[in-house]
Amino acid sequence: AQSVTQLDSHVSVSEGTPVLLRCNYSSSYSPSLFWYVQHPNKGLQLLLKYTSAATLVKGINGFEAEFKKSETSFHLTKPSAHMSDAAEYFCVVSVRGSQGNLIFGKGTKLSVKP
Amino acid sequence: EAGVAQSPRYKIIEKRQSVAFWCNPISGHATLYWYQQILGQGPKLLIQFQNNGVVDDSQLPKDRFSAERLKGVDSTLKIQPAKLEDSAVYLCASSLELRSEQFFGPGTRLTVL
């Protein structure tokens, strides 16, 4: 069965410093992986996705993630945090053979200090 | 382009009462999803429709939850009777077709007292 584990429930950074949100996945095959962001009182928005093409995936708002099969990781990074990045971030895996069903991690809340 | 619409945005009910949520997907999207997001957890899929047919409802508690998508457009999710543990945000999402990107609505926050 596929699953994802987000290693930090809460990450706090200062504005202008790098962001690292960690995610490990469990899968017996090469999965499709996603990062979604959820701002308060707003819908989930897709940041980026990995679907077995390039291992370094670039997303919106300067975020990127690297698929590392040897480490079963898909960490989300951004070189310089902005106040508007404060939100909840979810690492997600697509269920193999499904009709697009997604399995979400528990989420990491990112706080950005001025 | 209009996004996924949901109503109401907030609902407070007593346990054992019934409640219904409504979702209007993005125009032209064939696939519609309902998720339950309990506080502190990621969303969990409850049911998935392709047009007006159910594709997956394996995690829907069918003794109290029901959903329909008449005419393959709008959808309603109903809980009857509600329990305290049903307190959560109910998210609706739609996609153009199976396995394509899902677009999420703002959700309905349900509180069961």
C-alpha cells in the first residue's frame, strides 16, 4: 500500500531564509507524488507534481521538490521564504491503478516570521 | 474561470441531526470527489463520481453518509444521523477527467455538538 509521512507537523522560518518541508513515501513501485498548499479558508492548490519524468520538479511561487528513490523522499524547498508562504502544506501520493485517488499526508504548517 | 463552489461554508448541528452539503464543480469537469478532513489530518477520500456514476465509495460510511450527483454536474453529500466524530471540513474537488489534476473548493466546516 502507498503512504506518505510528513516528518514535521510545524516548521517556522524567518522571511528571506530557505524553506525545507520533508516528506517520505512508501511504495513498491515508482509513484506519482504531489505537494498541495492550503491557505486558511481557501481550497487546496497544487504546487507541483512528479510523474516519473525529471526528478527535480519546479512548481509555482518558487517552490521545487526533488524525487530521490534511494531515500524514498520528496522534500519541498524554496530558497527564500515570503510572508505569503505561511500555510499548511500536504505531501500526496496517487494510488496505483486507481482512478486518480490521492492519499494525503498529515500536513506541515509553515509559519514565516518577519 | 470559476472554481469549485461549495455551500454552506459553515454548519453547526446537534448530534443525531441530519445535514447536507452542496458542490458545484468547474464547468465541464467529469470527475467529482468528496473528501473529509478532520482537524490535524490530511483529507481522506469519501467518494468519487465519474459523470453521474460512482467510481469509488469504499471509504464512505454508508450507514450514515450518502452522496449523489444527479445529471453529472452538481453533487450533494448527506449525513444522517450525524455523530460527534463527523466534525470536520468536507472538501469537494473536480477534475476534467479521471487521473487529471484535481481542483478543490473552499470546503464546508461542520461542527457536531
